[in-house]
Amino acid sequence: MVPTLAGPAQLVPLASLASRGTSVIALRTAAQRGRLKAQRGDDGQWRSTRAWVTEYQRSRYERKPR
């Protein structure tokens, strides 16, 4: 609910940006590895924007079903 109110450029916690295709764990790992643009707050919580998550999702390698 927070990302809807915040807009695509507002920093919000990764938990509120997770979806069926991308879990919070996947987002946090991508942020830690530098694959997702994100910022870690003084409280230790990772934050990103909807636009950055969309950019990350488009850049991910997807396996084709065999």
C-alpha cells in the first residue's frame, strides 16, 4: 500500500516493493550485491524506489522453460 501512495520515485522499504515475482529476500540480496539501486538507512533497513525495482526486474536474467 505504501508504494501506491508514495509514487515511483519515493524511497520506501524493500518489504513494500516485493511482489509475487520478486521476494523481499531477492531484493535485499540484489541491493547488497549492487544489482539493485537502493540505500541503507541509519536504522539498517534497505530502501529503494518502484522505478529502481522495475529497472532491476527488466535487467534480470530469466531462465527459459525446457
